[in-house]
Amino acid sequence: MKPQAKRTAVCLGLVVAAVWLSVPSGCRRAESHSKAALRYPVRVVCTTGMVADMLKNIGGRHVVVQSMMGPGVDPHLYKASPRDVRMLTSADVVFYSGLHLEGRLAELLEKLHRWKPAYAVTDGLKRSDPSSLRHMPGTEGVYDPHVWFHVALWARCAEYAAERLMALDPERADDYRRNAADYVAKLRALDEECRKRLAEIPKQRRVLVTAHDAFGYFGDAYEVEVHGLQGLSTIAEADLGGVNQIIDLLVARRVKAVFVESSVPIKNIRALVEGCAARGHNVAIGGELFSDAMGPEGTREGTYLGMIEHNLNTIVEALK
């Protein structure tokens, strides 16, 4: 085993052991979740900012939500830390994105439910409507994890998370149900706004080129042609042949801009811009998009709604 993989395995083992020891012996089974004493407010730990923002909106004053990953953090590369051990052991419930978005944490998160409530917000889609997920060609049961870029699907994930929270804390189920309905209404309005605004871009130029392939759901939902220099995970490197194909596309279609991402290094996008310039086509960097992480805490972009609004405005202004 490589040293890095060994360190990751040891860390995951320590996290699982810490969670195990933190749970009373009578509750060390998944079926005992509902019988365990629940504190108030409910301590909710989430992996990404997008999931944390969802649970804040659903839980309201009845929950205290902590996010493991802050602004600018790449979930594909994230590794468990001692801080994560403390957060997970103190949580009443854990929510994560799922579909292996969390990369090196995926194994831990899938095992965690044996000792305490832990839910992937995408599980509702995976179980009841897998056809709504983007299946990766040449794979079996592997899906694109970037579901939050299809706002209507993310609304369904919010409904699933609300169901799990209501089952865990039935005394406050009416409040969770009401909060979820309000939040889902905002998401559906944003979904319509995305559809309307992106239609303003001529179809010939409705091409979104980014650092990695995070925007596939966005393209499917809003009829945008999407290309990423890297694959679904930022672990994959951009290959020269793929870069040259994208340069050919940008030159042939006279696309005006490409985009960097807040959680991915800019170097590959700069190489793309230079390649277009060498072919006599000036393509601009249209701005920074939030992909796998939201903006700074306390800003509008530090919320899911604000993140999507920022991306929408940036894309439309650069491409129309």
C-alpha cells in the first residue's frame, strides 16, 4: 500500500473507532437510531457547504449545523482530519452529498450509518429515480455526483433530507416540513430563472468550458453545451488531446469566454486561453464560478441560492 493511501486508511480507521466509542453500547446498531436520546438543538454535521446550507434552511432554529469543508475546498481531494473526528463524534446526525463526491471520505461516510444516523442527500434520487442521475458511460452504478447544478433535482434532495430529519426528530416535524416547503419554493423559482436567463445566450455560443467536468447537470437542465478540461474528479489530469479538441471548438464557434473555478487551480484554463490566442482567436476568462464549494461565509455567494445566482449572472454576462 502506498504511504498516502496507508495514512488515509489509518485516519479513516481512527474516525470509525472514535465514533464507535462515542456511541452508547445499546445504540451501536443502525436500527437503534430512533431510540437514541436526541439533544436540542440537534447537532447536524455536513460535508459540503451546499449540504450544510440546505440543512440550515430546513432545520432553522432547531438545529446547529457544522460544515466539514469550507469555501474553496475541493471535496474530491479532501482527507479526514482530527477536527473531523471531533465533529463526527459530537454529531447527532450527519448529512453528506453522496455518489462518491467526497472521494477519500466516501468509505467512512458509507460505514458511519452503522453507529449513528448518516444520510446522503442524493440517496432519494438514487433509490427511487436513478434515471434522473447522469450515468457515467462504461461504468455500472457510477453517477456524476454534481447534482446541485440541476436546481430542480437539488430541490428533491432537500425534500429527502427533510424527510430524514422529520423521522429523526418527529416532535418538530411540522416546522421542518414548513421550512422545507419554503426552501423548495425558492429553489423552483431559481430553476425557472436559470432557464429563462440562459435562453438569452444564442445557442451557437451557449458553450460552457470550465476547469473540470462539474457542470454536466447544469448543461442537461438548461440546454447548455458543457466541456471540462479534467474529468468528474479533479484527481484526473487534463490530457493534451482533449485540450486541443476544446481549442478547436472555441475557435470554430467563436466562443467568447471560458471560466475558472473557485476550488480548482487556474493553470489549465490559462493554457487553453494561450492555445486559442496562438490560433488567432482571443477568448477571455469570463470570471470565476463556484463549483464544488460555495463562496465565503457571510456573503450571498456563501449560500446555495447566492452561489447559483452568481454563476448564472457570470455565465450570461460573459457569453451573451
